[in-house]
Amino acid sequence: MNINATLIGQSIAFAVFVWFCMKFVWPPIIKAIEERQKKIADGLNAGERAQKDLEKAQQEIAEQLKEAKQQAAEIIEQSKKRGAKIVEEETQRGHEEREKIVASGHEEVTAERNRVREELRKQVAVLAVSGAQKIIEREIDKDAHSDIVEKLVAEL
Amino acid sequence: MVSGEQTPTQYIQHHLQNWTVGEGFWAVNVDTIFWSVLLGVLFLWSFRRVAKKSSAGVPGKWQCFVEMIVEFVDNSVKESFHGKDKLIAPLALTIFVWIFLMNLMDLIPVDWLPTAAMYGGYWLGFVDDPHDVYMKVVPTTDLNTTFALSISVFALIIIYSIKYKGVKGFAKEMTLTPFNHWALMPVNFVLESITLLAKPASLALRLFGNLYAGELIFILIAMIGLFQLPAHFAWAVFHILVITLQAFIFMMLTIVYLSMASSEH
């Protein structure tokens, strides 16, 4: 319980411990702690930045998507219009073509009819003449009555 | 209780006696020196292991624990001591952990180590009677330890005062405060000296008083027979707080004193 030389011994021990701690223990540990703190802070910052980037990117995506949708709608609208127009034009052209074909058919039919009629008339004339000739051969002279026959032929 | 042949007084006295070698002032309390140095080396060795391997990567469990203590001390220093100083933080760490470990010896049941030492000394032939072996295992219940610490801190207070204020500034502070008049210089000097000397005295006596009282109560509890078990447990639980708090107070006051010494009023 007395104060004695232990005091000196303890003081020396204390001084040595403090020196050792100051030299070999404290600096590496505090350095590691500070480095880790910095690392964690950096990591958190990076995370925050990434979060912001992500939000920005998402916003951009939404905008682009909206724009794309709009464009798509426009394109569809345009193509519908164009399709309708093409259909209309084609219908029109079809009509015209049909009419043209029908008209030309008509013409052809008319021309054929005329030709056939002309031929028939000629054949009937010949037939009539030959019939009349046979009748007249029996009764009258061919030359004397030819004017009447010609008149008849002209009337056909 | 060690043996039936002791009276309670003898038992208590035996527990409070240091193992001393030498006579008079030059006597040395071998047990105090042995346990404190052992604990100091244990502290430095275990912390040094962490320091050697420390990196900014993922820390191990022990490293985490050590870093927790280091950071706690570092924060305490940063809160109280403004300015840069390479010594104060490691000093505070050493004080905190070393005193804590020395106080922790108080929680080892009071008879274990002394009894082991008694019979060990007897069987090894150092003494003829086991009761001649004295072993006080809590270094902070020895005034020599607490005063060694507080006087070292006191020396640092003087050194820091002179370092930061100069001899002139320190002398001024000692003689011109609290009454700033030349005629009152002697009064001031007496007051300031008392203030200054009260710091190491209170540091040492507070730590010693708390631990000595705690130790004494452990010894008294050890004498009450079977009921000592719950009583010992209760007091030990309470004592965990005391030993930590005392280590913390010693560290904190050291930081505060040194910060006062290194700054103007």
C-alpha cells in the first residue's frame, strides 16, 4: 500500500506502452479505418450516381417509347389513307377498263352483224334472182325483164 | 476462504498485501509490475496483430472489435482535442485499454490467483509457509500504478502547456488568472498550483478508490459463506460497469486536461 519504486517501474512501463502504441499500433489501424471509410463513402456515392443515371435512362426510355408510338400511329394512319386511295384508284381503273372492253365488244358485234347482213342480202339477192330466173325462164325472156329484177335487187 | 486458521482480519489483510521485494522506498511490488506488464503486453500484442494485417478490405471479427475501440477513442479525442497531435490518440487508447484490462482482473474470483500463487510458491520451495506468499492481482488497486499513470499525464500537461503557450504564457497563466492584477500574483499562483496538482491527484485517487473499494467488497463477499455466490454475481455484474467507466473517465479526463493545456483560456 506504500508508494515505492513500483511507481517508477509502472511509469516506465506506461511510457513504453504508449510509445509502442503510437509507433506500431495506432497508425496502421487508423489508416485502415480511414481508407475503409473513404471506400464506403465512394461506394455510396457511386450507388447514388448510378441510381440517378438509371432514373434518367428510364425517363429517356419512356420519352423515346412515347415518340416511337406516335410515329408508329402516324405511319399506320398514312398507310391506311394510301391503301384507301389505291383501292379507289384501282376500282376506278377497273370500271374504265370494263367499259372500254364492253364498248369494243359492242362495236365488234355491230360490225360483224353488218357484214353478215350484207352477205345475207347478197345471197338472198342471188337466191331471189335465181328463183326469179327459174320462174321467168319458163315464162319470159331474160333480157326483156332484167330491169325489173335489178330494181328488185336494189330494193333488198 | 482460503483456510480456517485465518481470522477474517488476517484474511482481508493477506489479500490487501502486495508481494514486495526490497525495503523502504526502493521496494518493488512484483505482483503489480508483473500483472500490469503482462496485461500491457497482451493489449499491445493483440492490437499489433490487427495493425499488421489491417487493410481497407473486409475486416475480420477481431479486427472489427479492435477498430471499434480505436474509432471510439479516436472520436472521443476528436470531440475534445482540437488540433493535430500524434501522441494524444494513442495515449488515450493505451490508457483506456490498459486500465480496462487491469480493472478486469477484479472480476476474477478473489481467491483463485492468490491461492494458486500461494501453493505454487510453497511447492516450488520459495517459502516455508504458503501464507507468506502475497499476490494482489489487480494492479489498479495499487496506488503506485494509478499515480504512475496520473503523474505521467501530469508531466504531459506541463509539457503541452509549455509547448503550446511557451514558458512565458504558462507562467502568465499560473500567476495572472483568475485575478488579473499584479498584486494578486501570489494568490493566483497558489490557486492555480492547487488546480494543477488536483488534476493528477484526483485522477489517481479516483481510479484507486473505485477499484480498491470494489476489491474490498469482493473480499468481504467471499467471507459470507454460501450466499457469496449470488452476491458475488450481482456485485460482479455491477462492477463490469465500474471498471469500464473508470477506464473511460481516466481516458476522457486525460484528453480534456491535455486539450486545456494546449489551448488558450
